[in-house]
Amino acid sequence: MSLVGAAKSVLLLGRCAPSVKQNASKIIVKKLELDQNLLMYFPKNEVYYAHDPEKQCKTGDVVLIQELSEKLTTHITHQVLKVVYPLGDVTDPITNKKVAALRNGSVTYRDDLEEIDNLYGLTEKRFNYNNAPKRGWQEDKKDFSHKKSYIKYHESGEEQPYSVPR
């Protein structure tokens, strides 16, 4: 494989953000950039627009994108390959366990929470992942991420439920 062919097959992992473009999703990829003066890496976000005609990714999902062989438009340069992790359903790739939360820089797994519940008893406030409905059950009630959105340029005083902040 030539160097040009290898450069085109680069895969990127990013988080889906609200987008106003039709048939495209806005993907934010976090990269580390070296500061030559401090010799430290600092996070830098890069924005890519990925072709997504099936609307398979929603806001907050972690997706895998690949560069297109030729650009569709000046902005749409990538395509969505698959949704790796839906919002709130992250799996640790090393242990293959479901992640519940990040607390004080350490990962808490759902299995660990179940063991704690077995030892000390189930609390009333504990979230039950097994009985929770799938994502999307609140569409048109509290979740409006599937609606067509637009950029909010100014405050007009009227209700703008589907606007995306500028």
C-alpha cells in the first residue's frame, strides 16, 4: 500500500455534536498538540463533518469516522462508519466491562456497583441499568436531538427549542 493510500484510510474516533447540516454529523475529535516551549501536550479539538445519510449517530455518541476518497462538499470530508458507544453506554475496551462512572479519576464499573449492593444492600436512589429503557424513548418529550436544528444568532424573546447555540 502506498503512503497516499495509507493516509486516506485513517480512522478517527470522536464525539457527535449538534449539527445544522443535512445528511451530515458534526464530529469533534480530541487530539493532543505538543507545545514546543513547555514540551507538554495540550488537548485540542478538531471539528469534522461526516456524511451520515441514515442519521445513525445522535448527539453525544462516540463514533468512528473515515476520510472520504473525494470530498462531498467543502465541509463534508469524512463518513461515519459506525457508532462505537451510544451516549451513556460505554464499555471498557480492555476489561470488556460496562462503565458506570468516572469518580476522582478512577473508573467505576457496573459490576463493582452490583457487588457493593450485594454486600451493603440495595439503595433506593441507585440507578438500575437492567430495567432502564433504551435511548430514544423520550423523543418528542424531553429529547429533541432528532429534530431539525438551526443556529441561534440572537435572543428574540420567543421560544426556540431546536436552536443550536452559536
